[in-house]
Amino acid sequence: MNDNTVEILGNVSAQVREIINEESRETLARRRFSPEKIEIFNASHTCLEILDEYRFVKDTEAERMLPGIINNPVQQVITNPDPDENAKAQFSKPRNIGVVFSGGPAPGGHNVIAGLFDEMKRFNSASKMFGFLKGPEGLLENRYMEITASLVDDHRNMGGFGMIKTGRTKIDSGSKMEKALTVCKDLNLEALVIIGGDDSNTNAAFLSQHFKTSGIKVIGVPKTIDGDIQVKTEDGRVLCATSFGFHSAARAFAHNISNLANDSGSDVKYWHVCKVMGRVASHLTLETALQTHVNVALIGEELADYVDQERLSKARQQDGHMDYNAYGMTLRHLSRMICDIIVRRAAFGKNYGLMIIPEGILEFINEIQVFITKLNKIIADYNRIHDLDFHRSFLSLNEKLDYLRRISQGMMDKGRFPIWNVRDDELFNQLPSFFREGLLVERDLHGNFQFSQVKTEKIIMDMVKEYLDVLREQGRYKVGILRDDYVSLMESAGMDAELFAPAVFKNPQDKYVLVKPDIISLKTLKLVLVNAGMLGNEEETPQVLVNIFRKSQAEFKIQTHFYGYDGRGTDPTYFDCCYAYNLGLTAFHLITGGATGQMATIINLEKPFEHWQPAGIPIARLMHLEERKGRLELVIEKSIVDLESSAFKAFKAVREDWVAACACPDRFRNPGPIGFFPEMEEDRPLTLRLNASQSMAQA
């Protein structure tokens, strides 16, 4: 604080200071809130019990690279009513534990640390916790801080990862692992807890293997707002229903989107197109749709699974052959589906609405996925072969396109089947320049296409607008007019509403009347009236009918929104406060039980709180080979939306009702703002509740 700041603050009265205090009532209340603890954690001592009934497929590469932890079993934390002296000593001894955030923030991260800290101090107040600063980078560079009780108290139930910050540095080589091990040894750590997503837990597995002989344990904690860390056994039993942060982000998005529903239904002129985070999976879109009942929600996994039955049938009838282009959704077909809903709502006077699309929807579109896969390979190969960065070598779009053209002409790739052929080049160059530039955007640290950098919604909406223009010219996209309004306007003008209605409207007696498709201009309106004998050739069209015609003319206006970073930084819901806190408690009990290479989890998370069961899942058993940066790497597989799940089936069953293309009120749902008291909050995500209803029914 400089002298100028001190002088300014000195002139501010105590009353003003109190009013504009940085610590709001909400913040103070959050800090005082105590999350629920699973009953097991009220016991004086626990132990770990092996659950042999849970089995996973063993990946041969994981077995080769992670021999020290590949055979870890699932372990549940249970009460130990009669611990021996060694067990008591294991709990009560002073210990040092390191903790690190890795990857993007997610609501609840501070509560993981709080749970771990509280439990560590409960058994020995002399124990210490060290937080590595700015993620794995701090671990490699020996930058840390001791986490104190006051620091924890300041961050209880608060959003973000601000306590110790986070980062995306990868510990992906033997030298980096050895450097991390040295830092942990110097701090005399008994264990390192890594709080992160699928890649971070992959790091945890490799660090656990590397640290094995040193005796330092490594425990992972599942974090991601995308909700794509879900663990099932080989026979489909759920061990981890979702990661912490998912519910809070979805609720934050849902609250904002429900506000847009209020706005949309007020000025009745905009379609709000909301893109939400979710590169690989559409879990956030599904949960947010269930929370808000928007008119359109696109689930990427469903689009990838789409089959055009009409196209297949035509192919069989024409020549009896299979049309493989009928499998998977195209951008053109997707835009037509969206247009259909827009036109149907407009017919009932609702030329407005809400739409949610997942950030990674383009990855589920066949023609785009082919481009992404090929370009990922081309970029990765260039970087590897030339030991240069593709995006630094070719700065402009034209330079990149020229490189692709040379590949297609066989100047770079001499193989019989070049990865980028002439047809690829022709199709790619037909795309808008901003889209081509987007597809050639720099990949992330893992070699993944960065969907958040591409205006997905613009690509789709431009195609929607183009087709709506065609439908408007054909007279098929019109705004329905409430018949009572039509009658009132005609009577005010002294004209016979019943006389003119059959000539002007295709459904003159319905609640909402639609101007006939062949009336597409004031000129054609007059022609219809003249042909019906209601107007002379030289007469002007009555102004009231001109006004009615203009009211029927549909104009497609959109407002686009991106929800992602706001959800990552929101304060956690009651569910995430409790979930994350108990994950911290679980991590401590896994450490005291001697576990390493395990991911802390809560079994039965989809059920009410009294059924929650803390456990550890073997991370190595969750791993498989996946292409990253053009080569195969061992990673944890991301979980996508299960189209056979109860949650998706429920959404599929009600979404037509949510379109509300009828003379009825909209079905929008207001989930309310995020809270942290159980009497005002749902106890778990709606997708989990729906899936629990399925599992309970099967039981």
C-alpha cells in the first residue's frame, strides 16, 4: 500500500468503510458454514477395506508403465472400532502433507484443502501442510507456502483456487519427476495430494509410481467442471458419479440462462444462444438444460450417434446399397433441425427463445471431426519432424493454407494415400475464412483442438440464418398473430375481421393465425385481396392489413453468450461444499491407511448424503492409450454422456414439451441463485438424481 492509498483511505469514514467492506455478508456467512461430514469421519480411527467385487479392465501399457500401482484394489474407508497401538500411532504422529492444484479452477477446491487440513490437525496439531504455488510449476520450482488455520478459514466454501493458485505445467518426464521427488523429500512430506482433472490424475499415477520406493504417497482428487471424470467398473457399476465443481458450474450457468429466459419472454424478439464449456462431453449442457428447460439443447453425443433413417431408406429403394453418409450429423442437417424449431415457435407468436450448445459440439459433427483429426496429426508431425512450432513457422492463414495445399499435391507427403488430399483441400477452402482460421488455431498443451477459441455459435447460427432466409422467401417462416389481437385491430379500423380472415390467413379460426405462405410481400398481399374481390385494382391496401402483414414478418435476431470461466470461478453449491470437504477427509484417511496411486472418491454420490461412502480408486486401472499430439499416450479416459442413462432419456422425453411450439406458456424453469444451506438447495445435480432413480429401480 503506497502513501497515496493510505491518505485516500484515511479520508474515508468508518461508516463508508463498513458499507463498502470487501467482505460481504454472503462471504462471511460462507466462511462460517460447516459442511456435513460422512458419519465414518466422526470415528476416532478408521482403516481401509479392500472391495474385491469392483473390477476394471487392465490396460497392458498401464501394466508395463505402472507396475507398482497397477494391482491396487478399490479401498473403502471404514470405522476401526478396536485399533491396535500401531494403528493409533499412525493417526496421531505428526506429518507433513503437500497439496497442489492442477489445471483450471473448479468450485470446491478450497474445501478439499479445508477437509484435509482439519482432519490432519484433528489427529495432531503439530502436523503441517504445504501448498505448492501456481500448480505443478511450484512443485518443480520448490515454491510453496505453509497453509495455516487462518488461511484455510479465509477460503472455506469460497470459489476459485486463489489460496495457492493453479497452473497447467505437466510433469511428463523422468527428470521432472525426480525434481518433484527431491522437493518433496526436502520438505519431509509423507504424502502429496494432487487436486485436478483427468490429466492431473494421470500425473498423480506416474508420480506415485516414481515415488513408490521413497515411501512418499500420492493421492489424486477428481476435479473438473466438465463432469467428464466418471468412474464405472467393467460391469457398469458407478464408483465416481461426477467430479467436484460440476454442479456449481452448471448451477451458475443455469441461473444466468434463467435470467435470459426472463429477458427473452419480456421483449420477445431475441433468440439467446448460450455456449457452455465442455470440449469432449456434453454433461454441462445436459445438466443446465434440465435446470432451465430451454427450448433447444444440443447434446453432442446424440448428434454423433445420429442416423438419417430417411436417407437410408431412399438409398435402399433406389439401388439397394448402403448410404454411409446417413450416419452421423452434418452441419447442414443440424441447422435444418434448429430452423424447424424456430419456425414452429414463431407460428405461435414466439419468435424468440433460448438455446444451449456445448463448446465442443463441432467435434461431434462428422465432416468437422475429420478435419480436426487430420489437422491435429499434420501439426503434431510438423512439430516433431522439424523440431519447430507449426504456428510460429506459419504465422498467417494463407501460409498455413499454402502448406496444406502442398501436402495435397504430394509435395510434402509422398505416400500413396496422403493424410491431406485434394478433396480435403477443396472442401476446407469452401469454409468461411474465420472458421478455417479457427480450425488451424494453436493446440493446447495436450495437443487438443481449443474449441473455446472458435466461435462455434457463429458457425452454426450463420447457417441457420441462411436457411431461415430461404424459408422466409418461401413464406414458411412467419410470426403467428394472436387472433384476438387481429380482431381487435380490425374492429378498431372499422373493418370486418371475419370477412378478411379466410383470404389472409391459412388457419383463420385458430388461436394464432398465420398469414398464407404465398403472401410474401405487400404486393402479393394486395394481389390476394384483389383476387378475392375485397379490393379494387386501384385501391390502396388498408393500413391495418399492412400493419398486420408487417407483424407477421419474421426477423431472426440473436444474442450470443459464452459460459465457462464464470462457472469455474463461482462459489460452490451446498452439494459441492460437502462433496469437496469429504473428498479432503477421504484423502487424509487414504494416506493414514498407507494408500498411494489412489483417487479419493465418494461411492453412492448419486444417492442421498446418508448413503455416501468414502473410498479410493486405483488410478492406473482407469488409464488407456489415447492419441495426443500425434502419438499414443497413457491417459485417463474421459466420460461422455451416456445416451442410455436415465438422465438423458428423461431429457429426451420432455424436450419437445420445452420447445413449447403451441398456444401455451413457455416451460422455462428458474433454479435460483447458488446457495449453501440445505433447506434452500438441491442435494445433488439433477442428472445424478435421475440416474439414481434408474439404479434404485433396477435394485
